[in-house]
Amino acid sequence: MQVYTTIRELREALEEKRREGKRIGLVPTMGFLHAGHASLLERARRESDTVVLSIFVNPTQFGPNEDLDRYPRDPEGDLRLARDNGVDYVFMPEPSEMYPRPSATGIAVSGITSVLCGASRPGHFDGVALVVSKLFHIVKPHRAYFGMKDAQQVAVITRMVEDLNLDVEIVPCPIVREDSGLALSSRNVYLSDEEKRQALVLSESLSRSPIWLQEAGGDALALQKQIAEHIAKTPLADIDYVQVLTYPDLERPTTAAAAKSAWIIALAVRFGKTRLIDNRLLSLEELALAAPPIPQGTKGV
Ligand code: PAF
């Protein structure tokens, strides 16, 4: 495994691989790696000849009052996990390597960034889109792997790739959870034992939502209300948002019966100082199950 801190060295190494016709898989991360990242690396390892892991806490995606300085870091642990998961190249640049001066060029994906985390973290997805497109230009991967825990990020990056005709396939990978149901996140280390116990209300609400949707006659807003009321009963939970939207367009749906695309149930809730996100997709098949039966005599009309 080679570790590079400069764009020039990484490019040289990858140029050779490309000349040999190797398929390159990229897993972009901000480090403090856990089993969720390991699952992305495993998938990349299975599907690529050369696996590149980038570790870069990207300043442009943090707002002025966000946790950039507090963001957890563990370079040695990260390199161990990378080695254990068969990574070929680790790219660990300093901020001055990625941004020798403030970027005068920006990338803004509109519409889908005005809801969910985009609404509560203005500018966040501009920073994500900028750094991910820089990484795509530096690494030129055939495929790039992203976790569905940040489903809005996956939607934004997929849309950017589509709109700009970037020659890379985005591979969304399933959320990895602890046995308790808590979605793995680098931010979980900040939770006290009690906050961690109460945070289970997120995965529990997501598991119950197909039943709640059926009970609500397939109505999206009623499901949203039911989930928010359930989470609000948890003393340490401070809701940022509970939203049911279409996926990947992130528009307001009406009823399961009228659904033309999957839905996402997206949650962002603070426990103490720690803001957790979690989500569940409801496929068209699951939505059809939740839709009330068509009244007798109107079938086929
Ligand atoms: O999901 C992350 O860790 C970051 O947003 C990403 C995609 C590495 C960009 O900095």
C-alpha cells in the first residue's frame, strides 16, 4: 500500500495503472474510518483492479459554526483499516495541497440541495460537490463508492455526474448498522452511553415506518407526523428534520398509491451536541403494499 500526500505523485502512479488497462475504484472519505467505510472498500476491492482511498477532512463543506476543528481524526487507525481492506493507494493531502488558494470556481447542484441537510447546512453540498469533482479529476476513477447513510449526498453527486457528463459510475452502498440498529458514523464517538441508547429511536422509527405508512392509508405527511411525534417522545432527542420525500429527486410525495418513484424517510436529530442522520428508502413495491386497496367497482377505470 502506498500513501501519497501530493496530487502529482498520485497522478503519476495512477497514470501507469491506466496505461496497463486497470479499473480504478475510488472511496472518498474524511477519515476516522469504521466498518461502514470498510464495507465500501470491500466492494471497491471486489469490483476494481486498483483501489484508491482518499482521506481528507474537506474544509469547504463545513459551515462557520460547524465541527471542522472538532472532527475526529485517527490517521494511524485509518491506515491500518486501509491495509486490512486491501487498499492500493491512500491519498491524504493537506488542505494546502487541495486548496493552494481559495477556489474561485464552484459547483452548485440546485433543487435537491435546498431540502434536508442542504436547508440546515447552507453551502455544505457546494463544498461536497467541489471536493468530489476535484477528486474525480485527480483520480479519474472508473467507479466511486458512497454510503447511503448520506443519501442526499449520493443524490447530489449522482446528479452532478449526470449533469456534467463525468465519466465515472457512482455506486451507492447500503448503510452499515451496529447490532443495536444504530447507523455507523464517525460522529457516534461523541455520544454518551445514554445518548447512544436514546439514539436507537431513529433506526426503530425507520423499521416501524412501513407499518405506520399502511396505518396512515399510504399518506406521506401522516407518516412524517407519526415519526416526528414518536421521536419527540425521546427526552434527549432534538429534531432537526423528519421528512418523507421522493428519491432521488427529493420532492414532496402525496400518497403511496400515486408514487412513481421510491420514497426516502430522512431523519436528522441532535442528541446533546451530536447531530445524527439516518434514513430508509421505501421501494415502489413497499409503497404498493402500503397503498389502500382500490374500491370494488373502480378497478381498471
Ligand atoms: O461523506 C464524506 O465523508 C464526505 O462528504 C466526502 C464525500 C468524502 C467529501 O468530502
